Amino acid sequence: MSATRGSVAGVDDVERTLEARKRRLYRLGIILAVVVIAVSWLARGPDDPLLTYGYPLVGVALAAFLPLLSREDVPLVRVEIGLFLVAALLILVRLAWHLFLAESLEAQLLVLAGGHYWAFALLMIFGFLMFDRRLGLRMGVGLLATSLLLALAAVAVDAAEGTLAATPVTYLVRVHGFLALLLVLVAGVSSLREQLHRALERSEVLSSRAMTDPLTGLANRWAAEERLEAEIGDAARRRRGVGIALADVDGFKAINDTHGHGSGDEVLGAIAETLDAEVRARDLVARWGGEEFLLVMPETTPQEAAQIAERCRRAIADATPAGVVVTATFGVAGHREGESASALVRRADVALYRGKRTGRDRVEIAEPAVDAKGAAPGS
């Protein structure tokens, strides 16, 4: 495949793999959360109607997300927002219960510190892990603002009843200050993470451009040489074959002279697309130079590589890019033990030259060894 298409496909594969892992993680988290809710419900006290009636509803709501996570047609971000809102609602309702319907604020400090505000902090952090920085920040600010409003309302109620003490007020100020600081810190870390991600993406783009032929979108010669060296090294370790094919467009100078260089470029672009469509997913197609292309075919014998080259040859002959009838000649060679990449390409080059001399529009398999003085093919 071409360098550009291979790079895009690689990015897509990584994103799909990451999404699949997140879906599995969310499913596991939901199952554990439902188990915790069930245990809490079984151990509930007789005077806790929220736990008695509210927790089963939350468990059912969470369980409803399980089939959604198994459906790839449902965008994951929608499921994530739904999960976040359910968790936030549970914490906020429970917080409101302790602030307004349970004992006095002072008596509730240990419960609030030991569970609910720590749950707030964790949920804000998970918001930045689930979403991008902007959405995570909005979710966090919403949580913090709602919690602050509930706390102010509880303080106002106690003040109106004349039962307000200084300790819970000090505590609530400190805990919301801590939550605000945590939100700022996590947002800052998330911003740095996004900047790093963008820098890596730019680096990937620059690297891809350095390895890509601008006319055809295929790997360029430098990228092809690097890939061929890697495949030969891998073949030596695993004792498997590597086949290559050099393809040269027949009579390309005449195409440029007759139809113009613009049509010549269209022909090269069309041939590049044809080659990329006909090879296997693991193969590499590169523009070797001028009107020459190189095919690198891992795990193939010379005969198997010749079959792939023959399929490419027929596809090129059947196409008429820019209204021009085009053919190509292929020289195929299979890697031999201890052979260098340059020697392998030289044998394919000699086979290509032989195909040119004997009629063009054909596939020639290289001899096991060639004279180092083998001439370069003509057009």
C-alpha cells in the first residue's frame, strides 16, 4: 500500500483499537458499579429511603448502557456523556440528601469528606479522561458550580434556623477551594496533553511527507529502501521469503511528447492507484523514480510475486488513464539468503530490462544471479 494510505489506515486502526478498549473498560466499570450498588442496597438501613428507592433506579440506568456499548453504530461520546451525567446525578442527589435531609452540617462533615467530595474529585478527573479538554472543563465547572450552590443553600438554611456553626462553613470553603484547584490543575495537564498530541500529529504528518511521493501519493524511493531493508532483515530472522517487482511504464517518453506532461502525470497517478489497488494489504507500492515503481511483497516466493505482478500488469493494460492506452513491464526477483537489498533490486532491474528487450508488457522473473554490469532498462 502507499505510504499515505498506509499511514491513514494505521491511524484509523489505532483509533478503532482504542475505542474498542474504552468500550470494554466502560462495560467492566458498569458491572462493578452495579455490584457495588447492589451490595449497598442490601446493607441499607431502614431510615434511608434514597438508598432504598434511588439506588435500584441508578443500577438499572447504568445497566441500560451495556447494550449501547456493544453497538458500534452508537457514537461512544454519547455513551460517555450519558454515563458521566448518571454518575453526577447520583453524587449530587446523595450530596443534597446529606446537606438538607440528614443530620446537621457539622454532624455530616465526616460522611461528606469520606465519600461524596472525593467522588466529586474523581468524577472531574474522569471527565478529562473521557472527553477533550473543553468538554471536560465544562463538565467539571458544572459539577463544581452545582456543588457550591447546594452548599450555600445548606448554609443559608442552617443560618435561617439559627443552627449554623463556624466549623462546617470553614470546611465547605476549604473543600470547594480544593475542588477548584484540582479542576484548574487537571485542565492544565489536559491542555499539555492535547498540545503534545498535536505536536505528535504534526511530526507524523512531516514524517509522512518526507516519505511520500507528492505526485502519486505512494511511498518514495527513500521510504521504499527503508522498508525493503526491514523486510529483508525480518525475512532472515524468520526464514521466509521476500519478493519484489520493478515496474516501468512502456514508452512513457512518447506519452509525454504526444499528450503533454500533464497527461503524463495523470497516467502516473492512475497507474499508482491501480498498483495500490491490486497488491495485498501488507505489500508496499513505491515510486522508484521517473516512470518506475517498486513493489515489495513480504512472505512470497518469486513465483507468487510474479502472479501479483501479472495481476497488476493486466489491470494497467485494461485501463486508459487520460484517454491513453498504457502498458508496463515488470521485473520480479525473490530474495536469496545473504543477499543485500541493492543486489536484489539489481536482479529485478536486469529482469525488467530483459522484458523490455523481448517485447514489453510482460512479467519477467530474475535469474538466481546476474552480472553486476547488467544495464538499466530502457523505455
